[in-house]
Amino acid sequence: MCSSDSDEDPQIHVFDLPQLYTRPAPDVLLQTLNDLAIKPASWDVGSNGESLAGDTKINEEGIPKYLTTIIASRLSWLEDENVREHIWELASVRLSERSGRTALPPISRNFSIPTTHDLSGPSVTITLYEPSLIADNLGLKTWASSYLLAKRLARLSSHCHLPPHNKTAPPCTPNRTIPQTSVLELGAGTGLVGISAAAVWGAQVHLTDLPAIVPNLSFNITANAAVVSAHGGIATSGVLDWSVLPSEEVQPSEKYAIILAADPLYSPEHPRLLVQIITRCLSTEADARVVVELPLREAYVPEIDDLCTRMAQAGLRILEQGDEVGYDDWGGGAGSSGLKEVQCWWGIWGWTET
């Protein structure tokens, strides 16, 4: 049944909000600031191109200026200094939510990951914590390519074969080798791909990244442990620096049946380092697989070409590949629907037949 515009609640305009010249009561200002909160986008986009996560009853035009006015005001009619501080703090948080991802305070996101080929069928919800972004620790943010790859996992069964793992095995540590029946994620970041793989495939997955990233990665694994366990999976974490390789060789029984990586290229050195760690850790069995998803950033096209060349030189061939579009809040517009379209490429590699 078609719905008319009159069926929808009208958006609230900035002029509908309590204006400071009227000296609103503190509880009114606090409630208004709570109502202006923006939930982090999960990047699901409907067929009409509108963000499903960006649904809001607030017209964003004029809201940043309104919040700035509150922050700049002395709020002199409010006698309680603690209340004034709380109002200024909330207004600052609301403004940061409208100032791009790098300005955001710590956030938590929920991601719905399909567990079958049918994207509209059963799913599992993964909750990820993202600290405030500081310096160049971009691994503390969840990226569009990670979400796309996580949603693709259930459709990879024709290429990725996982033998049953030993669910009674003790948790893995960075100093303990992982059985071949498991999965390795390189550059796991916030853990969306690896945690999803553990749940969707019911597999044992070891998620790795640099030392600065692993504490938050471990936190997210623990936060989702019950969900992963309920689906028969195990997720662990550890430090793995691609540029530092142990002198001893990895034994065949210690290698991985599947290696996953999302958005792993950020410098000219990364293709060489990535292929180096893949060939070291990937099982030599015929059904071993590498699955990579990358955003097609113009500045990194040479690195993508270099990766494909080096994978072929290492004896790995593309079994399947494709393009798809995702959405991200990095560099997006203002407001809760400030998502930016991201063109991504994915590929599945296997050993060249001899």
C-alpha cells in the first residue's frame, strides 16, 4: 500500500527548538540535546540510495550553529555551575557528531551480518567499539570494505572449505601456533571480518594487527564472544607485524586454510609485505584460499596492481573477483546520513594447479 507524505512525522526545524533568548529551563535544554544525538551509521543503504541508519526527525540545517550558540553562551540564568558544564559538554558532543569521523568521541556500532546466501535471511549482530581516532591509528575505525567482506562470507562457501575444528582447544595466544583448520585475518582493525567469520562459518579465527590496535581488537572479540560461541565459532587475537618475520619456518600443520584481509594497503611497501606473510602462513593444500577486499582509491591503484602481480608470482591465481559499492562515514557529509559511496573490489585466490 502506498503511503503519502502526511503519514510521516514532520521533521523538527532548528526554529522549533528552545531558543536561548527565552532562557529555557535546564531540563528542557538537556532533553533537546539528548534528542539531537546522532547514532553511528552502520552503512546499510536502501534501494533508493538513502541511508537506513540515517533516519532522523531533525532537519540538520542550522543545527551546528544552534549548538555553537549554546557552547558560546554563558547560560547566566542557570545558577547551578555543574548543570551549565553538563549542557556545554552535551552540546560539544552533539557538534562533534556533525563534524566528521575524526571529531567523534568513542562510539559503538551494530552490524547485521547475513549467515546464509540470502541477504534478507537470518543474520548475526556484531557490536564493535571504536575509540576516538588519534594520530594515524586508522585501524581503530571500521571501514566500508570490512563490512562488505563480512556480508560476503556466507556466499563464499563454494570456494572456502573449512574442516570441523576442535572446539575444545584452548584459546590461542600470539606465541601459540594455530591448527590448519582455522582462519587467519591480517590487519583485522576493529575485528568485524574475523569475528563475523567465526560466527558465520562456525570456525576458529585468529585476528591479528599491530600492537597499538590489538587491545581494542581483543575488547571487541570479548564483547562478541557469546554470539560467536552460540554459532559454534572461536575468535582469538594477537600481534602480527608483517615486517618482522621469525627466523624459523612455519610448519605445514601450523598454517591456515583461509586468510582474510580487508583494506590492507596503505603504502608502497604493503603489497610486498602482505604477500610475504600470506605465502608464509597459507596452507599449501589445494583448497587453501585467500580472500581480500579493497576500496578502489585512485591514489592506491599502483599498490593494488602490485599486489595482484606479486600474488601471481607467488603461485596464487584469481578464482573469482568482482566490484561492489559500499558506504562509509569517512569524509562524508554532515548529519546522520553523511555517508560517502565507496567503490570496492574483492578477489579470491587459490594455488595455481601444477
